[in-house]
Amino acid sequence: MDVSEGDLPPYVRLLGATLERGEDGAPRLAMPFADAVLGRPGFLHGGAIAGLLEAAAIAALRHALAAEGSARIKPITITVDYQRGGRERPTLAAGTVTRLGTRIANVEAVAWQDDRDRPIATARVNFLIERGA
């Protein structure tokens, strides 16, 4: 895999999330439900969902940049839209690079539980890219 868990922020381990491949071969994250990600009783914490989405966006961008060699990335903005409450079950998240420029990248990420077509949250993340770093 061109993206490893070492390429992701340390809080991914705190969430209990693991890196895997989707059906299309792109990286995605799987986060089990646990007390560490509990918000109000029976629901995921919004911060855990946002963290998972950001990590999925990072994995997607690292995957897109893998052929170029080393590059440092820094999130500039992240906007999360919550669509429904995450329940007591595993949550998946994946990102899609929508624009990969010389210095800026735009990534969309989606988190879902049972059906990808019914996301619990989506995010738009803008990154600054420093190539050759």
C-alpha cells in the first residue's frame, strides 16, 4: 500500500481506526464503535467523526501524491457537514481528491456506516502542498 498508518495523524490510533483498501483500491479508514468515540449515549462524538474525515482526506491525498515522492501537506481549512447521528456500529470513511494543483489540493471525504449512499457526515478539506520536502 502506498499509504501507511504512519502517514496519518497520531489521533487516528486514539480513534481506534485502521487503514484499509476500498473496492476501488483507494485507501479508506474503518473506525469501530468504542467508549473512546462516544458522544451522547448511543451516538458517535462529532469530534471523532470530524477527525476520521480529516484522516480519510489525508490518506486520499497521500495516495494521490505517492507517485511524486515526498511532499509535506498541511490542512488549511476543513468544513464538516453532519447529516445524521452516527450510531453504535463501525464507521467507514474515504476521501476523493477533487483538485490537485501545484500548491493547493481540495479533497472531499465521506463517512458512513451501513450504506455509503447514506453518509453520516461529509467534509471538504483544503491542503497546502510543499513538494520535495
